[in-house]
Amino acid sequence: MAEILILNGSPRAPRSNSKRYAELFSESCRGQTRYLAVGRDNHQELCGALEGCTDLLLVFPLYADGIPVPLLHALKAFEEQPPKRRPTVSVLINCGFYESEQNDAAVDMVRQFCRQAGFPFGSVLEIGSGEAILDTPFRAMVRGKIKKLARAIETGKHSALRVTMPISRGMFVKASTKYWIRYGAKNGVTAEQMATMQIEGSAPNGK
Ligand SMILES: Cc1cc2nc3c(=O)[nH]c(=O)nc-3n(C[C@H](O)[C@H](O)[C@H](O)COP(=O)(O)O)c2cc1C
């Protein structure tokens, strides 16, 4: 029976979309699962948890077309201190943009890690519009794909899956723009301010 370690690689793990996706995965699984969040100081705990599991599922958001840095550091620790038997690594990644293909580069990074560190690579689920989809009626589509991912990992018949909202790109851009403008207004930030490089009062060049 599969023993799956689910690692949440979101830098905002306790209130992340990745946590919600990880919970849906646990509910869909017939095998044993354990959930841990990647932190700055818990690499020893994570390396210990890798011992004895058959599968590792990395659940994380796309950050700047790549892997969030805390997760990269954890992967480095796994390469340096690998478990006696390396588990098969699968990926459940979500991104803010509409296209699930935005996640391809980050998945390739995990593939490259597996090749380099000698871990078998398993299944993938790439979610587009991952910030929004769980709060729409399309969440049923995500649940379906997560179930398929769970079956693929449990049976070892690995597959690559994708899902996004079944609406046009134009509709997605319109709806998301409206959402973020309202969200900014709630926090006292205008659309014009959001369109600048200013972050909490300081420009990226320090001015
Ligand atoms: C610093 C940062 C960088 C991001 N970069 C991308 C990106 O390159 N492409 C994209 O589609 N979404 C990007 N996003 C959006 C996240 O992938 C999206 O909001 C995701 O749902 C966050 O998941 P989480 O709550 O599990 O952290 C970024 C978000 C942040 C905060």
C-alpha cells in the first residue's frame, strides 16, 4: 500500500491554496498520507519523514515561473541527505494565470532534480487559474483531476494531468481584473497603485 508524504511548498502554507489542494488530495487517497509544510528550519524533520514513504507529493504554487525558494532549499537538503530508499516524486502545482502550461517550467525543474538526485519521477497535475478555481462551480473539475492523480500515484500507473477554468481567456482576464481591483479597494490600494513597481512604500531599486 502506498505511503504518501505530502509536502506543502507554499511560502504562505497555513493559509495557502496549496493547503486546500493537499486536503482534497488526502480525502481522495486510499493509501496512508502524512502532511507537512516546508519551513525555513525543518529540513531535518522533512528528511526524516522521507524515510519509509513510497511516494512524495510536492504541492506548491508557481512563483515567477519557477519553484518557490523555500522548496528549492528543501530539495537541496533531500539531495544532500537522501533517504535509504528514494520515494517516487509527484507534483501538484497551481498558478494564478489561466493557462496550466505556465507551470511546465517548474515541473521540468522538479524532473531535473529527480534525474540529478536519483529519485524516480511519477505523476503531475498542473492547475491553471489555481487562485480562483476552488471558489467557483468548476471546483468539481479539480476534484475529479485530484482523484485521478491519487489513483495514478497509488497504482504506480503514472500520468500527466491538467485543469483550468473552462472559460475563454478574455473572460478570465475580465473577471480576474475586477476581482483584484475590488480586493485592492478593500485594502485601500487603487488600480493605478497596483500597476506600479512600488511595494509597501519602496521601489525595487531602493528609492
Ligand atoms: C511572488 C509570487 C510570484 C508568482 N508568480 C506567478 C507566476 O509566475 N505565474 C502565475 O501564473 N502565477 C504566479 N503567482 C500566483 C500564484 O501561483 C497563485 O496565487 C497561487 O494560487 C498561490 O498558491 P498558494 O496559496 O498555495 O501559495 C505568483 C504569486 C506570488 C505571490
